[in-house]
Amino acid sequence: MGFYTHALIATQNAARAAATYTSGNSLTAADSTRACQYARYELKTMSNVRTLADCNSAPLIVTASAVTGIDGWPASSVTVTYRTDRLISIPGLMLGQLNVTRTVQMMVK
């Protein structure tokens, strides 16, 4: 269970770190490429992320987009989806894998 817990926390941290970058200004709000770099850094301890060159397919997908926040101000929304390695089967987890998706939205500064 520890590995899955770590995956949940690391994915949330990856989304937060990427959103912190993309919310820097309106030019970076939809910068998925750089958001990917921040996400990969946060997930670097995961064995199936270490050698990834991009974030366009499983096990790691990162998307950033410019949105309007609930308060009406420009914001950046980053979604990070991470799929763990196959481990032992735990009831409720398909084939010992966990898919984690986290979205963070931050107001553009």
C-alpha cells in the first residue's frame, strides 16, 4: 500500500508544481511541455517515469490549459495522469495498477 500512497502524493505534488509554473504569466498558462518537465521532476522516484522523454502517453500524461477561474480571472489548469507499475493485486485495483489523475487550477499572476 505504501507504493500506491506515494503515487497519490507524488501525482498531487506534480500537478501543483506544474501549475505553479504555468500560472506565472499568461504566456505560460498553457505550456504543457514545460509543465511536463516539472511533473517529471516531482515523479522522478517512480521507476516507470525516470526514462520518459515526454508526457503524451501512459504512464504519464500532462496537459496545461489557459482557463477562466471561478472568480472570473485568467487561470491555468494543469492535469496530471499517472499510471503505476504493475504490482501485486489488491482488491479494487485492476491488475495491480493504479491510475491517478489530479487537476490543479491557479490564478495567473
